[in-house]
Amino acid sequence: MHEFDLNNFYKNFVKEEYDKDGHITKFELDTPPNYNFAYDVIDRLAKEVPDKVAIHWLHESGEEKIFTYKELSKLTNKVANMFRDHGVKKGDMVVLVLKRNYQFWLCVYGLIKLGAVGIPATNQLLEKDYTYRFEAASVKYVVATGDGEVADHIDGACKKYDGIIEKFITRHPREGWTDFDTEIEKYSDELERVDTLVDEPMLLYFSSGTTGYPKMILHSHYLSAAHIMTAKHWHHVHDGTLHLTVSDTGWGKCAWGKLFGQYTCGATEFIYDFDRFNSAKLLSIIEKYKITSFCAPPTMYRFFIKEGIENYDLSSLEYACIAGEALNSEVFNRFYEYTGLKLMEAFGQTESVPIVANLYGMEPKPGSMGKPVPLYDVVLADSDGNEVQCGEVGEICIRTEGQYHKGLMKCYYRNEEDNNASWHDGLYHTGDTAWKDEDGYFWYVGRTDDVIKSSGYRIGPFEIESVLMEHPSVLECAVTAVKDPIRGQAVKATIVLTKNFKPSDELVKELQNYVKHATAPYKYPRVIEFVDELPKTISGKIIRKEIRRLDELKGM
């Protein structure tokens, strides 16, 4: 009898090539025309390894659930049958506001089986945010957690938008809503496969952009296969891995680390369901449950270090990755000192899987994003679409044939203007800039509209922010440009101080000198402003455009 090889199962969906040192050099998607993650991965693994744990879910209250592949397959069949009986059809848009509740996974996979389109959303949205999303995507159904004020905001939005056919609620029943948890128990756990195609819509994300209304990012079923690159070659998961990615289910990062590739590559997904980040609690979870693969934003690693990471036994960790914002070398070095692990950074977007990354087998350079992943043909381009030389700053772009690429979103949904702005000159434009060193490593600079031009120099905000973050007085900071009659633009740092420091002219001078001695003197912030908090999107990204707008109002 042929023994099922879980470590090589992912090869059913991709073609790869390696060099003599074992480094990945080619990665192409090779899925059947009707590829569907919920059928071809979850249901297939339910047959081959039925008792293997797919999801280990832990709520911060102590509630805990284990889902084997057999259980996950049957539960998602029940959810699909329930949705279909309640009118959900292929192509219907369904908003999911479920925090890290395990019901999120059941809904996503159940909808994928039907060919409906899940729209993950954060529970931080307000009534006006739901109204905008419902109208923009013509949403027909919504599934929400009964925790907190989520249902109140949705009910308010439904008074302005009459397109919602039905509202489902989890964990806490509510009048006017269908109780998801009891309703699914009425349905069969058997489901005949629904016909879907790999290039049909699967997920839609609203981007948390720093300008204007959020854009709708529409992904096909290719996304779930493309994230094999994420799991296998960046997170380095395999049969036996217990992987934990820290991300709200409303963000694209959840698809990177909690929904697709990790399962295809044989890992068990550990879900820690919490409302507010607590570094001590999370470190204790890693220690207690012996997490082996971990991924989180740099901010969380900074808090781990401040918490006293050396006081926790993290010896189970085999691999640690970082994404969501650029990583400064101080965090890299301190984490390596305490754990012996080198943080593997990656860069990508909600529109993509990792574009540039420190893949398994690479030697990371602290502060570098790594090298282009072989799924994409990446180039650094100037404003005319021409490739720049090593050491020169250019926009991170992907060469595409026409507008469609299997590793990218299908499109900005219902937004021809932004599609045309992102795809031109034979390139997909990310809007982020970097420079490449002689070894081929990319170094992040900033968004195209964040680059500061002062006295003929092009200055990226990230480098200065990284230096400032190493100073003990700085909790958070954002570097932007202000008008300067001599230089055209001058560097400004907007800083949130740690609790042991207070604003003063002496501290301004100290920080300016600190930057002067750590990097090129012309890059130091000539203007420093101390604030209580920085303007951010609901996903936590700093809105530098808002800082610039406020500065203009002040005449800066």
C-alpha cells in the first residue's frame, strides 16, 4: 500500500527547481483548472490523514478546541450546506467579522466550497465603515461575532443599506440575527463538490490604505496555492510544525500565515484568540504549547524584548519570521542574542504573497527584506519604468504579461482607475521603494510618496525611523518632509516618547545628534515634534499623509 507523503503533498500544485546548494530557483503554480483549496487540500487530507490535527485553537479565557482534518472537512461541509440553504450562491459577497474565533475558518472554507466570496473584516470597523463596504461590494450576507459592539454597528449600517439578505451571529445570540452555532447543527456533513474554477473569485479584502477610501482587492483561488511559497520557503513549515502567525483575521496577513499554505505543507495551525496584545501572555503561550514556527510584526518582537524575553523558555522555536513593516537591525540582533534565531523578513502586500523575502537557506542581512522570490520577476524601476542600477532607489515592480499574474490579485474590484495606475509599462507597481546591494539583497526605503527630497538627496524615512527607534526615549516615530526654503524639503520626525521621558529642547538636540552619528549627517531630522499618538489606519499603519496635512495647516 502506498504511504501518503505529507511533506511532498504541496508538489501537486507547484513546479519547483533548486540549485546545487538546495536553494529554490524556480517556483510556478501548476494547479488543475478546477483547483479549490477546501476540496483539494482540506478534504483530501481528511481522507489521507484524518486524525492529524489541522487547527489547535485557544481562547484567552482558556477555552480550547482541536480540529482534525476529518472534523474540519465535515464541519465545513455543514457550514456550506447551511449557507446554501439560506440562499448563498456562487459569487455572492459575504462579510466575515469574526476576530480570531474558530468560526472564521469554518466560514472561509465553507464559502470556498460554494464558490462564494468571503470578505474578511476587522472588528474595529464602525457603522460608516460597514455602510461603505456593503455598498461598494454589493454585500448580501454577513457573519459576525457577538462579542463587543460589532453587531450594533452592523445593525446601524443595515438601516442605510438594504441589500443584506441575512445576518448570522456567533457565540452570543441576538434578536434579528440567525444563531450560526446552533443553525449549522441542523445540516448534513456530506457535500457534493460544487464546480469552481481556479481563476474565479475567492476572497476580497478592503485595503487599509493611507489615502482615500479603502480599495477592494479581489483574489482568485490561485491565492491559496501561491501561499505555498509563503509557508514552505519563508515560514519553513513541514509535517510536525506547530505554526503560529499573529494577525487579525481581517487583514491579508491572515491569508499569509493562517489560512492556506501551512496546511498544504503539513503544518498544524495554532490559533491564539485574544482581544488585546499582551507580550507576557503570548510569550507564555509559545513556551507552554511549544510553538515551533512563529511569525509576527516587528512591533511585537520589540515588546517581547522589552518584556524580558530571556525569562521565557523558547527552546521549542525552530524558525521565526517577520513582516507587516520594515525591520530595524536592533530588533534582529537582540532577538538573535536571546534565542539563537535569525529573524527572516519578507515584503509583500495584501495584493500578493511575499514578493521579496529571506527564504529558507538564505543568510539574512539585518535590516534587509531579502531577495525576490522565484514566483515573481521583480525589478526596481524609475518613474519611466526603466530598471535602476545597484545602489539606486527604485520602485519595487513585478514584470507581468499584460495585467494578469497568478501570484497577484485578480484586480482592484470595480476600480479601473487604480488598475490602470498599478499595471502599466509591462509592470505591476507596488508603490514601495527600495535599493539593491551588490549581493542582490533589497533594502526598504518607503512608499513612493513618502520619499523625502532634500538638497538633491533622496531620503527614505525608514532608515531614520530605525535609528530613532534604537534610542531609549522613542516608543514610536514617523519621519516625513516639511517645506524648507533652502533645501526644498527638510526631514521631520514626529515622536511618541516612552513613559520615562518628557519633551524638552535638550532631548531634541540629543536625538538630532544621535541620528547624525548613526547615519549620514544630512539625514538628521531638522524638525522634531513630540506627540501623544501617531495617526494610524485601523490596521495599525502610520498615516504619514495625515501628518503632512496637519503640518501644512500649521504652516510647516
